[in-house]
Amino acid sequence: MTVGTPRYRELGLTDHEYELIVEKLGREPNDVELAMFSLLWSEHCAYKHSRKLLARLPTEGERVVMGPGENAGAVDVGNGYAVAFKVESHNHPSAVEPFQGAATGVGGILRDVFAIGARPIAILDSLRFGELDSVRSRHLLDGAVRGIGHYGNSIGVATVGGEIYFEEPYEHNCLVNAMCLGLAKTKDMVRAAAAGVGNAVVLMGASTGRDGIGGASVLASAELGEGDEAKRPTVQIGDPFEESKVLECCLELLEKGLLVSLQDLGAAGLTSSAGEMASAGGVGIDLDVAKVPLRETDMEPFEIMVSESQERMLAVVEPARVAEVRAVCEKWQTGSAQIGLVTDSGQVRILRGDDVVGEMPVEALVDGCPLYDLEPADPGSWIYGNRATMGLGISSEDELLALLASPSIASKRWAFEQYDSVVGSRTVRRPESADAAVLQLPESGNAIAVSIDGNGRRVACDPYAGTVEAVLECAQNLACVGAEPLGLTNCLNFGNPEKPGTAWQLDRSVSGLADACTALGVPVVGGNVSLYNEGPDGPIYPTPVVGMVGELPDPSRVAGSAFAAAGDAIALLGPFSPTLAGSELAKQRGELDVGLPQPDVAAVTAACAIVRDAVRESKVASAHDISDGGLVCALAESAIGGGIGCAVDVQPLRDRGCSPEEALFGEGSGGFLLSGERAELVALGANLIGEVGGTTIEIAAGDRSLTVGLAAAESAWRSLSQRAEAVA
Amino acid sequence: MIWGVLQFPGSCDERDALHACSLSGEARLIWHESRDLDGVDGVVVPGGFSYGDYLRAGAIARFSPAMEAVAGLAAAGGPVLGICNGFQVLCEAGLLPGALLLNENLRFVCRQLNLVTDGETLSIPAKHGEGRYYAPEEMLDRIEANGQVAYRYAPGQNPNGSVRDIAGVRNEAGNVLGLMPHPEHAVDPLTGSTDGLRVFESMVRFAA
């Protein structure tokens, strides 16, 4: 045992928190109890630095079926069906071991969705790495993409979309956020609250091993001396085959009405699952660790309680139904064991056979952690680096090609072709064919669209405006396929909230999220917070990742983002007044600084409605949101996608006060690039800017006019694969 | 025509195959432990990762009770269609010639591509990590001479390094067909193509 540093401090508890635990127990906690408290009172489980902020978010809405607090949120899509969805991070495991870290990230979010009785139908991923010229970044990228594919492909859930950004501040601390959507009959959905004193607690799925004993590994070393066990990797190992069986098993159990409640085992394993089920149900739980099926026979009770072995689910079952439940588990060749009982004690009691090895009030364990106020302070200046990769005074043509070749803007085909995007027969719009993925729902006779977004660089420039922009970009992406937003999930990836600068970013970002959602009328139905994302060089860019789900009546009318036919008119719609602040061009020039213009949410919302209706009525041939790289990159993407050029004059943006450079490369919310019949576009109130046709991208912008061949643009835009696979 | 679609632990595309079959007849799932094919006229061995593809893709599934019954149906001349993992299972079971190896670039690939058969071109998605068709030269010469190469990837579209661009093969009698691309995912214009229906239709004539 370490002399000098108390064990609770090594486990991440403060002196004050430890005193509170002693006070609530009326005694010192033993090793099992200390391990359990340290996990449930961690930032990850208790949200102790973010919970007060999250209270600002709007969570109510007509279509909300399940909101925050359940394993996943859910919205009504009609005809008795609901779509469940949630995004979660697996950042630190992926930074240590990207393949298993990303794979188990997908596995974990899938379990969250089927835990409420929804069949997973789609996965999206939001990934952040350091610059692609770093060997480490390429290693992490390759491992994470393989890991996501390995798990999602093997379990038969389509990966339909996502985004990848490459920025220096993610060099050491990459981000892997996975989002899952599921479809459920609303009447079959189940909550996580334990209920019914005397009911059985059944553990299903994989056996429990020493993998993923995260924070508690420190305790392990203190307990076991200098044994090798303590040095085992703390990253969990995924087995998608096991999860596939557990998934089918749980859905069959729910369909047969055999379960009272269901919860997945994620971070903090049995400790958080049992604790949260008891807390939500206002009951107590007895668990006998001797009944937990183990991979290794000599595991200590605390190890069993904190193990993060994957592919496990915890269910509450009426005693008379246990045999039937176990028979279904046997059919699916997956494990099951009755390991405990629901009690009226208000305590979580941990037994090993007849011995009580831990006993804690549920209230103290799950809800007793103190919540902290942040101490935010605006750093007032740009705290991240600037690295110029583009010379000043180069031609507009070269600037366009450099932007298209930027790995954050370039085609991500290399990644998404490694994912099964078609399984399930729902995918109407595959990755890169439209701004949002579109999935048909024959069950409810309509379709849903989903988009995931979050540009950390812009949030770093202005945490409030940048977060508003992330929400608006999702809304714009949905509008481009004719969808109306139903609900939103988010993952807040930030640095250390105990530092005033990061606290300020978090505080401003949550306010932006809350205000944008309120103004759009989109409820937040769930989310996740990942803090302490820092490397030796400082914090990551503040990165709120927003996942938005919308509904559309007729998937056959979905527009694509590609130009459709020569002769179609091209038009701009929306309150788009781009500037170079926070843009990809500013990054490449090494000119990033604080400050972004404040988006006009009401005006963007109105533009979204116009585009949505136009798409639904087939009045446009293509619709594309203008985002990274500005208007030129949006034009190039639509042209490359359609295999046809365009000729455009940016005068309407000049009339709004933009310089030629801002008109071409500036970024900001609210811009839609549409193509179609001239009269239809004019009737929408859009500004005509040019025409589809030819084999070049030709843009008149005063002294910055440019002409680039379609082939050259495509070659730059498709350059990611060679660079991602570069060996050294 | 009644189709049976096998369901193993780890199958992924069985529900999609069931839907595709139901467009041209009746269709039902057959559990892997069933030794009885329940009176179906033909069988689809679907895509996915049967038994986790542990050991080797298809290596465990070929020993399942349901596959014994499928071998019986095949011997009796009934239609058997193996898709992706099902193709791997049929090769492992010796019902089709050749084997499927890891893709040449060692990566999973999901892509809409064109298949050529008897002068016809079909647009069908492929998605697999172990889809590189391989057979010894003399076997390739023989199956080509026998007309057993059912589908080839269109020129320049071979996604996995398969020998002679082979995407699908049949047995000598023609009633057992396996292919890596997924015809069950090409039966709806909304999701990309309806060309996959042609693959199912091509098997119907073998039904008793």
C-alpha cells in the first residue's frame, strides 16, 4: 500500500467527498464499498461538474416518449412506433487501444438502445484525431475505423453516416463518439427502474472477467501487492457475436413480456447497473457475487462489482418467470444466472455466499455525490496553436484544391466503405449521397433522417456561437432531405472542467445548445458528457457533438446533394453571410483567433422550413448545406457528386457585404445551395447564382475568380485513402 | 414456391432475405438446430457471421443440423442459394467448389457494383471482409468449361481480388448457387436497385 496518499484519493475522491461517504455510512467504507463509491461518484457516472449545467436543456416535447435518465431517449414516429437514440463517447479507451476502444464504444451504445426494447437499426460515428501527417493519428484512425466496422458489421446494424475531423489538439486525446438508433413498438418499451420486492435479478450474456477494471486498477495494485494482474490493460475487449445473441435474446424476452425491467452493463459494470436500477425504482437490491459466472475463479468481490466485461445485461424478473427467461437465454446460447433479489431495504447489499461484503444506502451511493458549481473564466484570447500550411498570395484555384484535399473536408469514402451501410434494407440515402442519412420505416409508413455534427474548431473560437452552429447544421442537413427535427442527443467532449478556461467553454457551450434547441423547438432526449480530455499540450478543442433525428413522410422524394442535370439553375437560400473567422482557410493560413459572428437562429429556422417543404414537394433537384470550406467547397462537392461542372457568380454574397474571399471561402450558418428549375428556385425566394453544366467549376468573384477542372477537384477531394494508409 | 431462410446465431441478413423471398413466393425462417426443412421448396443460406465466424467463416455452420437437411435438399436437386456468409458455408460444406479468402487489401468493403451474367448486368451491393474467391487453376478451368461461373464482377469492379473476377458459382447440376454480393439488398428501388430479384428468380425453376 502506498504510504502517504490515502487510497480514496488514488481512486479520484476528494477529502471532502470521502468525509461525506463516512458520514452517510456512519463508518469507514470497506474496500468493496470504497471501490463502488469511487466509481459512482466519478465524473463519468455522477456528472458532478456538468449536471447543474445540463438542467438548462429543454427536454419536453409532444413527440418525446422517453427523455434523459433512461438508457436512451426516444421519440414517437407514428403508428405505435418510436425511434430510440443516443450518442456516447469512448474517447480514452480509443486513445489507448483504438480498435477495441472503438469497437466496444459501438457495443456499448447498441446495448443502451436495445436495453429499452428497441431493435438497433443504424449507427453513426463522430471521430476526431490529430493532423493526418502524424503517424499516431493515422494509427488511431485506422484502428478506430476497423473497430467500428468490426463490431457494427458483425452484429448486422448499418453504419449510415458520421464525420471525421483532423485537428492538432486531438493528437493525444482522440475522440470516438458513437450514436445508435433503434426502432421499437412503443408498447413493448421498457424502463430501467427495478420494481417488485422479491423479484429476481438476473445477469445475462457474457461471463465476468478482469477486463476493464478501469479506475479500480489502482486499488487492485494496492490489494494484490505487485502482482501482474494489476498491469493488465484496462481496455475492454468486445465480442460482437456474443452481443448479437444477447440482443436477439433480450428482444425475444421483451416481446414475450418476461422482463420487469432491463439495464445494460457499461461503465462501472454491475455497480452502476444495480445501483441505478435500485435508485430509479426506489427499492433496494441484494447481489451475491458468488453467483456471478466468472472467467477467472479467483476474482475478489470488488473486482466482480467493478468489472467492465462487455456484452452483459441485468434484468429484473418475476420469480415465476425465471425458468422461462433462462430457457430463452439457452436458446440463444448465451449465459444467465440469478444473482440477486429486489428488496425493500433501500440498501445495495453485496454478498459472497452468506457473508455481507458491502452494504450502502442506495440514496448515498447513487444520488449522494455532491454537485459542483464551475468557476468559469473567459481566457479572452486564442489558447490553441496556429500552424500555417498554406502560403499567402497563392491563387484561388490552389486555395480551393488545398481545401478539398484537407482531410477534414475530403471525401470519407475510404472510411465508410469499410462499414456495412445497407443491412436492414432501410438505407435510402447512403453516406455522401445526401446531407443526412435517410432510413425508411415500413412499420410506420414514413422515414427518418439523421445527422451528427460538431466542429470543435469553431466552438473553440466561440463556444456559444459554435455550439449553436452545430445544432443549426444538423437542422440544415435534415432540411436538405425534407425532414423535420423530432429530437436531439449530444455528447459534450471537453477538457478538465476544474480549469476556469475549460469551465467557461463548457458553460457557454451548454447555453448555446440550450438556446438553439429552445429556439428550434427540438427537445434534448439524452446525452453523455466526456470531460478531462487533455493531452500533455493542453485540452482538446471543446467539442459538443450533436445528433439530430427528424421525420419525413415520403422517402422517395428525398433530394441528394449532387447536381442532377446540365442546364439546372443554381441558387443560394438562407441568411448566409460568411466570414473567414474559424474557417478551414483561416486554419490553413495559421490565422485562427477568438470570435465568431452570432448566428440568427430564427432566420435559419425559417430557411430550413422553406427548404424542407421544397424538397418534400420535389421542387429542387439537389439541396446541400454550405459548411466546411464555404461556398466553393459546397459547389465542388455537388459537382463531383453529380459528375458535372458549374458556372457561378457570387455577386449576391458581395451584395451582402462579403469580400470576394469571404464569398468563396467564408463559413457560417444558414446557407443552402440548391439546384433545379429556375422558376421554382426564384419562387422559393432564393438568389440565382449560376448554372449546372460543363466539366469545370467556374466561379466569378471579382479579383478572386477561379476555374478548376472537375477532374482536378475530384482528385484532391478523393485523396484521403492514400494518405490514411501511408505507412510512415 | 416456398423459401426457407436459415437462421444461425450471428446471422445478419436473414430478415432481409426473408423479405426478398416473400416478394416472389412464401418464405419462412428455419432455426439452425432444426433437422427438418418444414416442407420448403428451396433454401437461402443468408449473410452474416454464423457462430461469430469463429475458426473460419462458415466452418462451424456447415456442421449445423439444418445444414444436413440442406445437403439433402441439394442432392435431391432442390434450389439452394448461399449469399455471402451463406456462400462461405456452402463452400465449407463441399456443396460448391472453391473457397473464400480475406479480401486482398485486408479490409471490409461495402460498395454497390455491377455483376455480369450471361450478357446481363446487375447492380447489386457487396459487403464482406472475406470474399476473395479462390480455386486452383485446374478447378477454375473445369468450372468455367462446365458453365459453373454464375456471376463475375464487371471489368474493373472486382472489390476483393477474386480470381478471374468470380463473384458467384453454381454446382454442376446448377441447383446450388453461391455469391458474395447481396441480391436481397437489391429488391427495392428506394434502397438502390431491384436487380437482385433476378437472382432469386433464376433459382425458381429448380423447385420440385
